[in-house]
Amino acid sequence: MLPKSPKPAFWKFIKGSAKVIFIAEAVCFAASYGVYYRMNTNREFRHYINENFPFALDYYYKVGEVLGNSNLRQVDSAVWRAEGEKRE
């Protein structure tokens, strides 16, 4: 029978790190999909993103224009402009 040699600590570290990285990527993917879904279905949330993180909304519109030939940017700006005129 062959004698068993212990696994080096380096490989245990690599395996543990890979698991942590995989879980972190899964959590980040789920969070980003949740934000995308909410931006895709909720105009008020898009308005909040526009006020606080305009670069993120710009990327969202660009992806929509490339993938779906969307005119959502114009529709949102028209609705927000009309709501702004109502308030004044």
C-alpha cells in the first residue's frame, strides 16, 4: 500500500479561494440582474438612477439601443419633461 502524503496547504488555499470567488461572482451577477430587471420595468427607478448615477443609465440605454433598437431614452425624457412641467 502506498503511503498517503498530506496535500500541500497551497492547494487548499487555491480551492478555498476559488469557491469564494465563484460565490462572489454569483452574488454580483444576481445583484446586477436584479438592478437591470428593476430598471427595465420601473420608470421611477430609472429616474432615480438618472438623478444619482447618470452614467449607469446611459450604459443601460446604450445596451438597449444596440440589442433592441430601443427608443426608451426619448420616451423617458419626454415623460420626465412633462412631469417637470406639471410640477411648475
